[in-house]
Amino acid sequence: MAEKIKLLLAEDEAALGQIIKESLETRNFEVTLCDNGEKAFEKYQSTSPEILVLDVMMPKKDGFTLAKEIRTLDDSIPIIFLTAKSQTSDVVEGFSIGGNDYLKKPFSMEELIVRVHNLVNRTQVQKSSKVLDIGDYTFDFPKQQLQFKDEDAVQLTHREAHLLFHLIKNKNQVLDRSLILNKLWGTDDFFSARSMDVFITKLRKKLKQDENIQIINVRGFGYKLTI
């Protein structure tokens, strides 16, 4: 039997937290449940989980604050936010501080489980991948670092690294917008599309030292990395 995946769940609604915990445990997860952000941070340090599922609105320490603290210690662990908020700014904030995905309440357990598995699998692929060349840059996917010639390497976020990885793997070809949104964001809705546009802009800035590298917006289809 496959080894259980260790997951840390921070959810202050007791009934919902227990439902999520029990559902995940039937699918080969080892779940640590906490009802506030302070406990979750302590458990993160003591249990070494492989993925985090964090409610945004929690007592003592909210999910965004908790994620920021964890990102100072670990820039690669996948983080999924659970939120009742629907404002674009809240979703973008979640991604900007290092979140990898989000689910709006109410949600189906099957959707959560699919997204958890996708993130865990992507992280495992990342760890097994090698350094890639892109023009005058080298891209260390496992370390999520981008380096121009002999300069110091720049640290990418988890989502920036995965987006760049797929652009490189499909270089000089159009990367289908809907396909990559569903693969990396779990949905191709308006909020996710806006978020991806932000990440594309960030990648363009980080690749600007090589004038031959371009990320072209192919309107209605997606993006194409040309070298």
C-alpha cells in the first residue's frame, strides 16, 4: 500500500473540519486538524506535512498571515486556501503571498481531493526534474531558481516556477490558456485568468535581460515562449 500523504488542515468550523479530515483519511491521507492559526503553525513545525489546507478566516492567526510565516521557512510546500470571500483582490492576495490554489465555500469534497492530489503530484515532479536552459538563463526547477549568466539566482514562487516550466517545455508553441489554467489553478474562471496574467507579467520582467526571450500573448488562445 502506498505511503500516506501528510496533510495539515487549519479550519475553525469544527463540523466542516471533521468532515474534511475524515474524507481525506479514507483516501490515504494522514491529516492533522487545527482550529486556529497559532496551533497550525506549531503543528507545521512538529509534523512536517507535505501539503497545507488553510482556512482564510481563523481566530488568533488568519490563513494569509499563517501562509506568510510558513513561506519564510518553506517556499515549496503546496498551500490551498479555503475562503468564503469572492473579491478578486482577496484571491490575488492569496496567490501573491505564496498560495498555490483556493476553494470558495461551499465546495465539494471531490474537488478538494482532486486539487490536493494535483498539487502533491506537481511537487513530486518538480523535485525530480533537472536544470533547464532558456537563452542566457538557467532555470533550476527543483529549487525554483532562475539565473542570468553568472549573476545571483532569483527565487521564483511555486506558481511562477510551474508556469515557466510549462512555457519552456512548450517553447515556440502556443500554450493553451484554458489547459494551463485548469492544470495549475484547477479552474479557468475569471479570477484564475486574472491571476495568471499577473504571473506572466512577473515572468516577463524576470526574463528581460535576454532580449531574445519573449512571452507572447496569442489572443484567444494562450501564451507562447519564443527564444
